[in-house]
Amino acid sequence: MRKTLRAYLAQQDVADGIVYQVVLAADEAFTNAVTHAGSDDVIRVSACVSEDAALVEVHDAGGGFSLAASDPEAVPDLRRPSGRGVFLIEHLMDEVSVESGRCGTTVRMVRRLA
């Protein structure tokens, strides 16, 4: 997923630093889907680049979660083995939303290009 997404963003002339951030955020969302949705579920990743933004969506068949309003100044406990994915995604991307329903969960992430 990372290699394919990185290549796609590069083909769209997205700046290297933004490519790094978008791929890292997408990888975190993908890893969360693998961990929490179940190993037998199909996980779909889609990406689109417009003039002003890169959009990535990660969709799985899992029950999902609610994205609680977070304190941008709060840092997760670094001694815990997990629990930093959403923090990273929110700090790397400009917009993050989660939609969960009977058809699964979609994490939508937008990074402005300018």
C-alpha cells in the first residue's frame, strides 16, 4: 500500500515532504484497519489528488469507532505500545473524519497541497 500510494502521489507531482506525511497517515489508518477490523476483511485504499489537496480513504468492513474531539496539545503516553495512530493522522493531515455504519468504516484524510 505504501509503495503504490507513494508512487501515485509522486506521479501527481506532490511535494516529497507532503508525500511522506500522506503515506505515513494512510499507513497508520491501514494498520488500524488490519488490527481492528479483522484479518479476513478486505481493506480498500483510495486516493485522489486535486489542484489543492490530496485525499486518501481507507475502508474496512469493521464495526468502526467514533473519532472523539481531541486536544491538539495532548501527547499520547509514549510508554504504551500502541495508541498513537489517530494522534499522528490528525497531526499529519488537515482534515480527518471517520464514518462507521453497517457497511463498515471509512477513514477520510485530506492534506492541503498549498
